[in-house]
Amino acid sequence: MHRSCVAFILVLFVAVMSMSRSSIGSEPSDFFAIRVVDQETGRGVPLVELRTTDENRYFTDSNGYVAFYEPGLMNRAIWFEVHSWGYESPRGPFDLPGLTLQTTPGTEQSIRIRRINVAERLYRQTGVGIYRDSMLLGKSVPPMAKNLNADVAGCDSVQTAFYRGKMRWFWQDTDQIGFGLGNYNMTGATSPSPQQIDPDLGIDFRYFTREDSPFVRPMVSIENAEQLPIWVDGLMVVKDSTGRERLVGRSVAARKDFSVARSCLLIYDDTAEQFRHLRDLPLPTESKRFPHEHPALVAEGEEQYFYIGCPPNIRVQASFEAVTDLGRYEGLTCLLPDGSVDRTAAGQVRFRWEAEADPVTQEEVRRLLAENQATGAEVPFALFDVESGRSIDCARGSIAWNPHWKVWTMLFCERGGDSFLGEVWFSTAKSPAGPWLHCQKVATHARAGQDMNFYNPMQHAELMRGNGRFVYFEGTFVNTFAAASVPVPRYNYNQLMYRLDLDDPRWKLPEPPPALKMNSKAK
């Protein structure tokens, strides 16, 4: 072929490739950058939906950016509906939620939105493309940012433990990129120690992965286990008789209806970096006294206990011998065998920790209140919305001591409410045993036609900053039990991190009532 023809073909090929590259928006200058920011803090807001009139949906990344490129819609005035959970949208003509933007490639416009939540949404913890749009736009991102980490597409319900000098993170069912089914036997990772983490930016997860693939590996080994998902919670770090740290937890094998087929006490094998079966546990229908949720370490005089439940209604001494012996788990109760309230001669409700007693439940407390057998300040938990006075049904959560307010704090999601398993509440008490009385909503995941779940939230006591002024918590954002029929791309079935500022003027919680008075014996 003649040299000039070859040169012409090469020039044509380069031109075509250049046109193709620009048509898919491969350079930062090809995109129109939209950034949504919190009008109070100026920080980018993740999980804000921008929707065009032809029903294209875009969601801001963890920097609050959308990298917009749509052939036919560039260099145009485009209407974007703006929505997010817990934030107020700007309003356009006819008071519609949104605004018009000029989509000029290579330029950037900001949208300021007002936060309704007390909690500020910071970033997504897990999944694909956490800072995808920022990277497409050439923006700076936190150093730990990856578009894909260990092939994880989604993670459910976090557990943490600081064990043998390492910060450890565990999640339940985990979706993968390579196939529709993932890991249903717990996922694990390590990270820098809490002091080395900047919780405002994110966490560098180093997942435990398989030998034959980059995907995460199972973290639980139980012989003769049924082919059911294995979920783990109730993690406790204790020392055995030799002074060696041990990590203990509970597993459940769950059926499709979420009932428990098998429950086990687990111990962490440091050599295999995996949980091993220690002994079988009774099913929850057989006993209420076992490790679960997020046990909190509490000092009581010279003793240390783990307080278990949300609200806490079980405790056990913080030793290896105690936490592995179910006979030493104590239930919090004020009930006599006939179901009536135990009172002292002076008429005070007599609460006690009792090894042979099932703990008092929220249902029993509601019955006592309804029958006027006790008042809210006389029971360990009777949660009421501080603004409306409405009774709040606590689903799951965690407690922690807060040195800034000098109270115990409980963060939990509500069963029911404005969105099912999507409303997050905060309460305070003088004692981990309560009374937990008033609570205030700090985050909502309700939206007309787009309610979402935010279940199993956990406050990270190890990440508090400013001597407890700033509280960080995360939970699972998903549409599993929600009204939203369309999952949110990238965000669905993943962990979101939020921050509370305890000096925020929006707090309305009163001083908690005096600590629950405990007695050792029933009359």
C-alpha cells in the first residue's frame, strides 16, 4: 500500500478514535460537573438524586459530585429535579423541587441544599465507585478511595472489634461483581487503628480475600453447618486465664423467613484468621440470654460487664470464662412470676440482674405502662419522641459512653415510623441500664414513593472526636423492606457513614432522669 494512503488511514483512525473517546466522555473537560453541598458546612452531600425530564437519574458520589455527560443534552439549559433523604431541595417554578442548569462541558455549578437531619451524611463505606464521579472529573479524592475493592458490590450490617492491636470490621451477606450470588458466611477486613483513621474522610479496608479470586472469603468455619446464610454479631474482646486476648461472638444460620435454624458461640482463630465453632447455643425461642447486637463494655466498681441489647437488658462479666458460660448471663427484670411488678415496701419498682430470669422486653414494658403498673421513669426503657410524645419502637442499635455530654447514648433505628426500618433515633441515659426515656430523630430515609431502609445502625465509639462532640455512625442503606421499588445504583445494599455534632443547636433532648435503681433480690 502506498505510504501516503497508510498515513491517511492512520490520521483517519486517530480522528475516529478521538471522536469516539469524546463521545463517551473520557476526559474531565468533556463533563459538566454538578456538585451538591450542605449549605451549613459546605461539604459535598452523597446520595442526592438529580433527575432530568426524560427520567434519567443521577446520584452524587461521596464528594457530592455528578459527572454529567449526555449526547444531545450538552450546552443546553436542562431542568434537574433534586431530591435526597433528610435534605430539603431547592425550589423552582410552581414550587417544584429542582432547578435549571446550563450543561456546558468543562464547567462546574454547585447546588446548596438545606439539611433537615441532625446527622450529616458523609460518605459511602462499601461498594463500587464510591468516588466515581469525582474521579471522572479529575477531582481530588481521599487516598484510600478505590473504584473496586475485593470485588465487593454490597455489604450488609457492620460489626467491629479492636482485637490484638488491629481494628477489625465484619459484615454479613456480601454481593460480588463477578456473579449474582456472593459471600453468605460473613466478610472481614482490617483497617488502620482508630487513632490513625480520619473518620471525616473514610476508612481504608483491607479485606480478607480468597486464594483463587480477588473476592472476599468466608470468615466462619462451622462443621455440619446447613447451607444457610451465617450471620455473626455480639462480638466481645476478653482475656482468658493466661491473659491472652480472645474474640468471641455468636452466629446464626438463618432461614428465608429470618427464623434461626441454628445458633453457635464462636471464637476467633488467630492462625486461620477465621471464626471457629465453640459450642451450640439455644435458639432465641428457647432462651433470651446470649450475646447479640453490639455489646458495650461497662465498668461497675471493680468489675467490668458487657451490656447487651438495644436497649440493654442483658449483662455478663467481661471475662472469657463468663462470656462462654450462658449460665452467667443475667437478665434485667422487675417482674414477679405472676407477671406483676416487684416493688419495695416504700413502693419503688425493684429492678435486679438475675441469672435465671429472662430479661424484660419492650413489649412487657409497654404492657406495664398501659396497665398503669409503672411510669416511664420507673422502667428501663420507655422511648418517647421528645417533640411529639409518640411512643417509639426500638429495632436495633448500639450504646456508648459519651464524654462530651457525660451520659450514655443510644443510637437505634425505629421499627415502623415514617419509613420502615429507616428512621434513626438518639437517646441518653445516666446509666446503661436506663431509664431510656426521651429520644430525638437524627436521620430519616423517608421520601414520597421512595422510602428506604437504614437498618442495623451502629455508633462507632472508637471513632468519636472532640472528646465525644462528634459521633460517627453507619448503617445499611437498602430497599429490601422499603417502599422504593427501584434500588439506588451503587448505594443499594451498602454502608453509609453519618456524623452527629452534639453542639448542634437543633438538639432538644432534656436532661435524662436519674439512673435506674437496682436491687439484688426480689421480695
